[in-house]
Amino acid sequence: MVTFRDLVSRKRSPAPVSEREPDCEPALLDSSQSILDPPELSSTPSFPDGIEVLHDCSDAIVDICFVHGLSGNRVGTWTARGQTAPWPQTLLPDKIKGARILTYGYNAYVVSKSGVNRLMDHATNLITDLTFDRASCNASSRPLIFVAHSLGGLVCKAAILRSRNNPERPRQDIFTSLKGVIFMGTPHGGSWIADWAKMPAHVLGLFRSINKTLLQILETDNQFLESIQAEFLALVRGQREAGRQLEIRCFYEELPLPKIDRVVVSKKSATFDGYDPISIHANHKDMVKFYSAGENGFKRLVGVLLPMELEIREMRKSLSERNEPATEVTEDEISTTNRNTHYLPFPRNKNFVGREDIINHLQQLLFANEDHQRVALVGLGGMGKTQVALRISHLIKSNALEQKNYSVLWIPALSMASFEQGCIDILHEFGIKCTGDQGSQKVHDRYQNPKKKLRELLSSDMAGKWFLIVDNADDMNVLYGTQQQSGGIANFFPDSDNGRILFTTRSQEVAVSVAQDNVIELPEMALKEAKGFLQKSLIKKDQVQEDDLVDELLQKLTCLPLAIAQASAYINKNKTSIREYLRIFQNTNQDMVELLSCGFHDGSYYQRTQGAVATTWVVSFNQICDIDQDAAKLLYFIAFIEPKAIPRTLLPGLGSEQRMTSAIGTLCGYSFLSRREDSETYDMHSLVHLGTLLWITSQGLGRRERQAAVTCLLNAFPIVKWEHRHIWREYLPHALKLLREDVDDTEMTCQLEHMVGQCLLFDGRGKEAIKLLEHAVAIREKTLGEGDPKRLELQNELGFAYLFNEQVEEAIELLKHVVVIHKKILPEDDPSRLPALHGLADAYLAKGNNKEAVELLDFMVNSFTNFFKHNQDKLIALISTFATFSQRTGQVKEVLELMEHADASILKEVGEDHPNRLNFRQQLAQLYLVDGQVEKAIKLLQNLVTIQKAAYGENHPFLLISQQNLAQAYRLNKQGKEAVELLEHVVVGLEKKFPEGNSVRLKSKIQLGEAYLANEQFMEAMEQLDRILAVELKTPGEAISKFKHMEQLDS
């Protein structure tokens, strides 16, 4: 029987270097072993050190060096179980064809009798060994990429820092040649495994010594670790600001180690702020062991390496073309030239992120079906169509996708001239060159018709397989010609089974015309992708750490790629911050317009379109005006209302439903409008909305079209009655948006303000109503005589608004004026007098002038008996006012009997959710409470709250007041818990609806404090009192005044 001591004393011979090296990396330890049962070792395990070449390449353009982590080795770390060789040797060369692949080994055993080298020693050795190896094959200046696992990432960072500052020039080449670093599970912020360093030796059992230095570095608060990280990030940032892009990618493990049930290196520790984290669905050890090229982790790693190799190839090609003279090739020699010919006007966009679903969809549609030779990518201008096309083009060009050996070609279709120049450039790449200046007559003589020549070339077999992008095909006239000039670029599109064409366009009409049903709509960029794009585009990437700030900015920019690119360019150029940009953006409309009007330059965009967000859609606006006057009319109108939730019924009439459908279709085809699912409601992109308004203003049409919008809205607005609320509530946001603009003081404006003010009062928005009604009254006081009915009607409405907003003095003054004028000009029993009389009576009651109030009430009852018999809603409103008066004068029994009779008879003729009926039942419930009939009050108030929620919506002031009264009823019924819960909700709601010091708001807070006391929640009661004194009652005089007013209300 073998004892534990026997295991400790057994010797293990080192494996020959030529054999597969032992796999004893416990992710920081082997996952199959217990922390307290380490591998059977008594002497130092075999750790072949230095550089080993896993794959040589005679025409290598890049060196990729793999560096293992703790307790790993240069071969075993990268070899999956059951495999005989590491995957960088067996799988990677087929994917990265221009790479020489190296692996570096060093003594990284955590627990050992020897190998006490510190991390900086390993870094120095890595520089030395790598320098010698690269010099031996004359590759000292060849681009270099590190792929590092675990602790190896820290070794690499330290080596890069040492190389930069090394006094010996050959050792500096590591830094100057560095292209990028891929970190895989690197504990930049430390790891819990560092706790091993604190374990006493006897706990680890069989080991006699511990190399604690490496583990101590991994402590999460280790100053040396933090120093390396800060210095490395400063280096990367400094290089970027100097114009050199060091590619950094961070992978992290998703799974914990078996038997330990936790990840070794957390996502936070393994990734950098400002860089997209990439996950691998494996534990710390297995995240670098790939069995096949089909594993997703391997695909993600290759997906990171390929663009780096591609960029190196393009750089080499550019340098080569710059240094080698062009050779003349005749048309007859085309068949002998290299068929893999590429023409792309833009380099790979380094800041491109996401859009994988769209690229996969394009790939599937273009290449998986022989019938789909043409596909259109359609979307709003600035959405990133060109960048998506550019991305898939470079992927196909580099053979990174399944489609191999395709010529990748690009033609802009902005105009006939740009298309023809694109044809000339492509012919040039195929070896059909010319002498002289392109654009001269000699060029056209040379090519005769370059558009026709290119079509013939690509339609023939000698062109081989090709992928053509026709970019910015937005104009039907450019594609198909006009009545004045027939023929367009569509006549020159090639047709071949060997070829595929991708069109990018803003126009749905164009998309369908060139690709039939093979149309893909480019959606808005997801928030996560937008964050990644912003992060890549900014020089100071640490700015994106403020999530709330970044989310707010991206929301303002609607995640539009062009807007994000423009914002980041502004921030970079002006060395400002996201916070400052957002402040300016939100400061004034003028500031926002100026920001969105700032142009920028970027190598991934056409010079023509390197303009601003504010002007990017001007071409489309002008096209719409040329082809569809009805659509232009809708566009003019929508520019002045809210861009979201636009009802079809609100749009200006066009004479027929067919014309309306066609016009809306045009705007939807340009992605300016989008229809909400299963409704006749539309949305416009908010930045397009701004661009439309600027375009109209720039044409000098702003004032005319704004007033036309007022007329259109007024004609569409229904009569303001409660029964029509579902309609006017849809229209209300649009009317408010329009009226906030600088509209003319016309009668149309006045009428619209009056109607909108009434709607706002119905919805309990008194402050907003007052602002509109005061402006409307001011207009009519200038234009109409004192006794004009329209002027008096508006003044009466403003008086109601004052009363609702507790501006009692203003209400009495204005309503009294109207009553006096009515008395002069109207018969005593004219019903037109009733609203002002009733409003004035309510105002007197609110002030406590009971005598004046009852005189008016008696007058109304005696003078308008017949009117009330035929207008039940007005009668119950009058009874409600009587109830208020009776409650204050102690005549509860009498009025209660009257109200119960009315509730049983009159109210049946008034809708259940009519405001007058709801107010009536509110008064009835209050009388029940005063009369001690608490249970009746609770039942009535509960029913009232249910109806008001459906009629008004949550947090309407009238609903909150009913809930406040219900809470009081609960208190009287000894339901303290229910009272507190309801009052807490009411207080929050009323704080949003009413200003500080408002009596209704103050009363709710006092009631909540009383409820806390009754419920023996003494601390909450004291805190509530402090809040009342601090916010609502700032002086003793104010407190006395408010309490007197509340006494009057409750008397």
C-alpha cells in the first residue's frame, strides 16, 4: 500500500524537451486537484524555458508569441487534454497564414524548492530571449503580437515597459515592433489565489518551500501590480495620442474551477475599463485549451487576431505601392493578371463594433443562395450602412469568411460622375491603366466608355469571382435617369453567376427596385454597441466609466453612429469631456444646433459626407420635395410637433386616403418615419426631426410653416369635452410642442391655446394651463373689446386655472370682473353667466368668504332652475359646491340627505367617469367621514379610486386627493398600516404635482406624520416633521397662514 509519505518521497524524472511537456497548470492549479492535495512533486517540475518556434513561415509578416501563466509551461498550457500538440501549432496557422508562431517558457511554478525568480526577472528574460530569436532570423523589426495567459499577461506588460525604457537599442525593438497584446484571464487587478502566499507551509503538506513572490504580486491591493497597470495604460494612451494604435484585447473566464466553485480571475480584474470584455465559456485553465477550430472561444480569438494581421498586410501593401512604380498593362493582358483584384476606397474602420447579426445575415443572403445575386442594405442616413458594407468587404478581402478568393470592388453611386470615376479606378486595379491625369479627355478616350467596359469585364468569366458594393445608391434619377435625360447607372450593373452586388441606400424604393425582396433594413445601434463605438472613438477611454453619463449622452444622440462619431471627434479635438459636451448639448437649442453642425474628418467616410448630423439628410429632403409634394407637406408639418407618437388623424389632409398612404410610404421609405406595430401611429427619428426643422428654417420657411402647423392642429383638435379625452390626449403633446415655439400672436394661436389650456385643466396640470391661458387672454385683450364673448370666455377659463392652482386672489379678481361685465351685457337668466358665477362662488369658499359664496349659490338656484333640470352634469357640480359650504357651516345632515338622493337618481344620467360625477362622490365620501359613517366612506372612496385610475391614469392630482381621503378614512377605522402605505405614495405624487407650500401637498405631509404617530412609528414621525419645517414652512408667519387656510378647508 502506498502511503502519503511515499508519494512525497517519490522522484519524478524530467520529461525530454522533445516530448509533450507536462500539463500541470492548476489555473493557477489543475482543476482536478484539491488545493490541499497538490500535484505529486518533490523537486522542481520540468519547465523548458526560452523561445520555441511552434510554426515557421518563410514569408511571415508577423510574430505571435504565446506566454503561459502560473504553474504552466510553454507547450502544456496550450494543449487540450488528449491532444498531442498545442493548438497554436495545429489550428492557428490555417487561420493566420502570415504568422510565425512562438511560445515562451519560464519557471512560473507557485510552489517549489527553486525558481524564486521575481516577475521582473521573467520580464527581462522574455525580452532577452525574444530579441535573440528574432535577430537570428532577421526579423527584429517584424510586427509582434503577444497572447498571454494568467500571470503571463503581467510578465508581458512588464516586458513591454522594460523594452521601451531599455538602453540597448536591440531590446527596444520589442516595444517599437509591438502591434498588440491579447490578455486571457490575466489578473490585472489581482486574484484570490494570492491568499496561498499567506498559508503556512504545513497546510500545503508535501511542499517544503513556496515561491511566495509571484503570489504576493497577485494580491488585489498589491501596489506593485497597481503600478504596472497604471504605467502600462499610460503607455498605451500616450502611444495613441502620438498616432500609434496598440491593439489591446481582454478575455475572461465564465466558469469556476471544479471543487472550488469560483472563478480564479474575476471579469473586473481580467478586463480594462474602456475596452470591450470578451468571454470564453470555460474555467481559468481550460480557457486556453482548444480542441478544434469550431470552438467558439477559438473563433473569438481568431476574430481578434485576423484584423491585426489584415492591418499589417495593408500597411505593407501601402508601403510597397509607395516605393514601386506602376506598370502599364493593356486590356488584352487582363486574362493573365491576378484575378483577386481589390478596390476599396477606405481602410478598415478600427472603431467598428458589433453588427454581427447584420453581417451574418448579409453573408447568408448574398452567398448561400444562387438566386440572391443582388442584396440591398437600407436605412436612415448616418445609421452606418457604408461602415457595415466596408466591414464585410474587408472580411471577404482577407478571406476571413467562408467566401474565399473573391475580388472585392467598390463604386460610389452619389452621382453619375462618382459612379464613372469608380469604374475608372476599378479598371485601373485590373491592370487597365492610362497615362495622364484622370478626369481629362485622354482618360475617356483611353477607356472609351469606362462604365460599359467594367460591366463587360465583370460579366465575363475572366474576372473570376467578385463582390461589388454600390454605395449610397439613394437617388432614383441617378439610377434610372429622368424624362429630360434618359439612362442611369443601372444600365451598367454587371450580371454574372460569379458575382454578387450589395447596394447601400436610404431609399426603400431604390432598395426594392434593385434587389426586389432581398432587402435588409439596418436597425438602430444597440446601446451596448453604441457604448463600445464611443469608447473606441475617444482618445481618453476612461471617460466611459461613468455609465449614467454615457447612457444619457447616447440617449440624446439616439445611438446614431454618425452622431456618436461627430461627438467623439468634437471631444477629442477640443480636449473636453463627455460631461462638458453633454452640458453644452443641453444648454440651449442654439448650442445643440451648433454642436450637431460641426463637421469632422475621418478616413472611413467620403469627403462629401464628412459633414454634420444637422445637414446629413439635406439631400434626402430635397429629393422628397422633387418627387412627392404630399410627403413634403407632411414633413413640413411634423417638423413643428413632437417627433414621437404621431397619430395619422393629426396629419394635414391631402385630399384622399390613397394620397395620404402614399406620402407616408415615401417618408417611411427614407426611414424618416416608422409605424408602430398594429396602430396608425408614427415616430420620427429625433435627430432627423431636428435636421428637418433646420432645413426648413434655412430656406426661410420657418414662420410660414409654423403658422400652417397651428392651423392644421386647430382644425384637427376635437371639441374639448371629457368624452373626447382619448383623442385630445393623443394630440396634446404635439400642440404643446408647437405652442412652445415662437408662434405669431394670431387668433388661430389664441384659439389653440384656449383649447389646450382646457385640456390641461382636465388633466390637473394647472400651472401649464395658466401659462397658455394668460398668453391667450393677453392677445384677446389687445384685439377684442371688453364685452366680447370670446374675451370673457378666456378670462373665465383663466380664473378657473388660478383657482385650481390656489391663486385665490387672482381668481376672485378676474372672475368678479367677468361677472360684472356679464351683468351689464347679458339677461339675468342667460346660461352664459353660470360658469363665472359658479367659479366665483368656489373662489369665495376657498378664501373663507362664506357669506358672499352663499349669496351667489342662492342666486344661481333661483335664476337657473330650468337650465339645471336639463343639464344634470351642471346640477351635480352645483350640489358639490353646496356640500362644501354645508360642511363648513355644520349643516351636514341636510346636505347629506340631498346628495344621497342625487347619487341615487340624478347621477345615473351622467357618465360614471365624468369629472363632475367623480367630484360629487368625493364630496359625498367626505360628508360620510364628517358624519362618522366611516365604513360607507371607505367603500365609496375605494370605488372612486378604481374609477379614477382608469379615467385619469396613475398620479393624477384628483386621484391622489381621493387616495389621501381614503387614507384618512383608514386611520379613522384603525387601519394604521394601510393609511401609512397609502399616504407615503400620495406624498411622493403630490410633491411632483404641486409646488412647495401648496396646501394640498402640505396637508398630505402632516397627515402622514400623524399616521406615523398613530402607528407608533416615532422616528419616522420626527423625520417627517423635520421635512415639513425645512421645506414647506420656512417662516413662522408662513406656517400660521397655511394652517389657517387648511382650517378653512377642513372646517
